[in-house]
Amino acid sequence: MLAAATVLASVLLGVGPGPATAASVGTSWTVYHGDAASIGVSTALNSVNTARRAWTSPILNGEIYGEPLVYASDVFVATESDTVYALTSSRGSVVWSRHLATAVPSSDLPCGNISPTVGITGTPVIDPARREIFVVTDELKNGRPEHFLVGLSTTTGAIELSQRVDPTGSDPAALLQRTGLNLVGGRVVFGMGGNYGDCATYRGRVISVLEGGSRPAIFTVDNQAGNSQGAVWMGGAAPVVDAKGNVWVSVGNGSVHSAGQAFDDSDSVLELTATGRLEQYFAPSSWASDNAADFDMTTAPVLLADGQVILAGKSRIAYLLNGAHLGGIGSQEASLSSLCSNDIDGGSAIVGMTAYLPCLSGPVALRVTKTPPSLGVLWSANVGGGPPIVAAGLVWTVGKNGVVYGLDAATGNVRQQASIGSVDNDFTTPSVGDGLMLVASSYRVVAFRGNPKS
């Protein structure tokens, strides 16, 4: 087992080779969990002052489900009323806002748990080179829902792209765009699944579109005749992009409940090209019974520096995989069950060979070894539960009680905490930029001042 002091030192220094060190060290936070590989680590701050707020934004016009982003001294956030806001990072005042469309009344959808309207749910993504922020809207068009990929100028909010992205033949009312957005090879990539409750008929999708607009490239889960479901939602995390430019996602439960039927790509981790060609996959041997029990895979795949991959979900089992050879069904290197008392949903934070997983009952710190391949629990917390990030040497997580907690990276003990007000999102996650730690409550963004590293 790693010594606690070693783990803490790794967190403070951001050590570890390869992808797991792609920490956000500057002033920007332009994508879910800080970078394309979804590391969830900032090394920019020595400390965060949670004793008082640096600022609180005005009340915005809809619920906030995505993570705040930071770029060019502004904070960007989108709402379920299909509105994008740019706020000053110095005071939280509105620089510009752009109401894009009429959001879909929840009563118009066959099921779900977002109300009173569904608009922009997934965390946006910013391309600094284009100075453009991308969102996916759920819009009411001629009395029916439709989904659009929209690009806006980060400077003015002017609309630069608006393209419908509903797959041909799909029922848009049955689809929810829940994942964060990411960028890969000049394309915007995101997942789609069903509304909460898995009602109506839908298929999980991974969709990518050129930033300037193009026909969407789509990978479809449960694509055989008579199949359905297989949501790509990942507790709001974004598809993960590796160093080769490939896209990694986890997939929820599909409609196939018998191992005697053909595998349907569900309950899995998939590695895809940027244009949606399947490269390899893993699913547990229990995939069919997991489908029947609604045991989704719901974490963003954790890509470790040594090439191993961690996958987890509602079964509360973590699987350790060989990222170079996922091997198909039942080919895990190791597994660890009963990690926590609730589902494990969303993005993780990764420091070297330590992963902080997003259990809804409180984050779980896992240590990983290469030889022999193994997983071990360092600690399991019983506060917070939103997807964790690491900043200023602490593991930060937000609870449904509206409290953000800073946990000791070595022990999981609470070192700091602060109330941010009510939250409606089960997967609220902080971000860091411009010397601030930012957290979204139901209708506001709350900022805490950090002490930047020199």
C-alpha cells in the first residue's frame, strides 16, 4: 500500500508521468474537469479561502447542471433555460448573456428528473484558438424537442454555429444530452442517452461534429434490430480523449438481458476514433444481468499514466483494465467490489497512480499497482458525493446538502467546508481558474478566492 504521506506529496506536486499529469496549471479551465483527458487536477493554487466568498453571481435564468468554465478572465456557465452567460472572474457580474432558444418544458418529455425545463444540461467546452464556446441545446421547435450544437463567441456571445444533431430516425423527446462536451481533432464530441427513468425508445450515441459544422459522425449503442437503450451519460462527465486522439466513454444498461444473445455494446467502456469507429471494448462477464438490474457503467473512464484504465458504475465494482488491450468481455486485470454504499457516477480526479472516484455517498480514493495489477482502497469518505477535483492539496467534492468539502488527500478527513446554497444536480463538480475555485449552486455561481502559486 502507498504510504499516506507519499499520496499527499503526489497530490501537492502533481507528479506522475504521462496523461495523468496533464493538470490544469494556468488560469483557464475550458473543459469538464480541466483538460481533454478529464484529469480533474489543478496545481495553480496553494490554498483556497472558504471562510468567505470572493463573490456570488446574480441569480441566473435557469438551473445550472454543468461545471463552470474559465477563459480570458471570464467565467462561463449555461442553464436549463437555454442561456449561456459570461461572468467577470473579478466580481461575478454579467459580461454578456445569450438566450438561444425556448427550452423544452419537462411536461413535454416522457419522463425525467430535470424541471421545470430542459435546455443545456451538459458542461460546455471552449476552444481557446477559436475563442468559441460550444453547447448542446434542447429546444422547443414547432412544438417538439430538437437538439442543436451551438457555437458562440467567447468575447461577445455572437452565434457562430447552430446545427441540429439529432440522429436520423431518433425520437428527440426520448434523448437527453447529459455528458460534458470535449474537443478532438477539430471536432466537438459528446454523448447522448435517455431521460431519467429510461422511458420511451432511444439508443445511446457518441456524436462528433466539426467545429465549423459538418454532418455528425455517430457511433450507436444497441444498434441491432429490436435493441434499445445503452445510454452514454457518465454522470455528466465528458468523453475522455487520450494522447492518440481517441475517445473513451462508458455505456449504461442496454436492453439485452440474456448472455445468450449477442453483445450490444452496453455496460461497457468503448475506445472510439474521433469519427466514431470502434477500436476496442471491455464489458464484465455479468453484462447481461447488469443490464437487467440497471447497473450502468457511469464513470468517465480513468486513463492512468501507465496505460491502465479504471471503470466503475452502479454495481459499485471497480475494474482495472489494460488500456492497450481491453480484451472484450470479462478480461479485466483486477476488480474490487463494495467500494461504497451508493452509485459511482461522473468524472474522477487522477494523481499519479491514485484515483479519486465519484461515489454518491462520498469520494473513494483508490491506489493502483502495475505488477501485479491490483486495486486497493486508501480511504472512503462519507460526505460530499459530487465528482471530485484536486486543488490546493485537497480533494474537493459537493454534496446534495449544498456544502462543498475539502478533504485531506491522504486520509479523506474534512479539512475545509462551505455552504454554496441549494443544488439540484446530483453531479455538481467544482472548477479552478483565475485564482478562484468555482462551484455552481442551483441558480448561481459561487467563487472562493485562492492563493495562487508564484
